Amino acid sequence: MNKKESILASALKLLTEKGVHNTPMSAIAKAAGTGMGTIYNYFPNKDILINEIYISIKNKEKEIFLEFDINKPIKTQFEYYFTAIIDFFVQNPSNFMFMEQLQASPIITEEIRTEGSKAIEPVKELLITGKQQRIIKTIAVDELLMFIGGAVLSYLRWYFNQTEIKKSSLKNQIELVWDGIKA
């Protein structure tokens, strides 16, 4: 891991553990095993560092859709998406905690937010195609995404607070959300 990656990893860990406002750059530098000069060489301020973490997580989300098969039925594609995004965050709980903390934060610039939204382009296309085929409700795509995203967020909050996870829970959530968006 190079110095920049070490800073990003240390920042992600501290920001999720202590919170954005309770984590000074000096603590991140110390955790990364580097000096303040080095950290400021890569990131002139904490907001830039936070935006870099945000976009790196969004770029990892893009990888979820590399095997997204648009030739499958709309419902199958939706189930794949929902399962894949849940699995991504279950495997990367720090990413979830970070994104939950900063999703609506003004720290994330509009430019970075716009770039990050590209991560879900395949899902947007799925919803548009589903609407055109009259499989998905004729509701604005951004509203459908808000509904689906809310379900993902709620499920993950629930998941990370359970001591025993039932295998049927994710399947049930997929069915509930599908029932909510299908025409």
C-alpha cells in the first residue's frame, strides 16, 4: 500500500469510528504513519480528503455492475442489483458507515456527487427499460432510486445491528421492494 492509500485507509477507519467532525487531520496522519506535510501534499484539507474517499467508494460500487447482464429479465436484473449492493456493503462495513454519515453532507461537492452518481448508471438504465416495457411503475427514475436506496439503507442499518441474521430476510426485502416498483 502506497502512502496515499495508507492515508485514505486510515482516514476511512477514523472517520467512521470517531465521526467527521471529531477526527482531526493530525490523527489521520498519525494513524497513517506519516507527517502532516505529507498528508497535506496529497490532501490540502480534510474536505478534499473526504471527497476522495467518497468517490473511491463510488468507483468500487461501479465494479458491482461489471457483470450486469442486460439480457436477463428486468426482475432478475433488479434482484442481482439489490443483492450485489447489499453484499458490497456487508463485505465493506466501513464503506457503509462512511457513506451513511456523509451521503447528504455539504462536504461532498456537487462535482464529486455527480461523478459518484455514475456508479448507478446501469440501475438507472434498468429502471428506464423496465418503465418502457411497462414492467416498472411510471414514476420518475430519481424517485424510484430514492425508494430503492431507502430500502437498501434500512436493510443495512438493520443488518449491522443484528446478532443473528435470517437467510430469508434479504430475499424478503427484495420481494417487498420489487412489489413496490413493479407495474
